[in-house]
Amino acid sequence: MCYLTELYGFLRLQAIGRTTLDELHGAGRKLIEDEL
């Protein structure tokens, strides 16, 4: 199952990179803040 966790992390980073401004100010912003 480890590969699923790694894949999820990779997809999350890709999603943050492609997210819209609205998403950055919403869920995407929260994800980034959680990483800091």
C-alpha cells in the first residue's frame, strides 16, 4: 500500500501546481498551509 501513499502525494503536488486561483484560496491553500 506504500505505493498508493506515494502516488497520492505525487498527485497532490501536481494538483497544487495546476490548481486555479479559486482553489488556491480554498482547499489548495489549506493543503499548502498544512505542509508548512
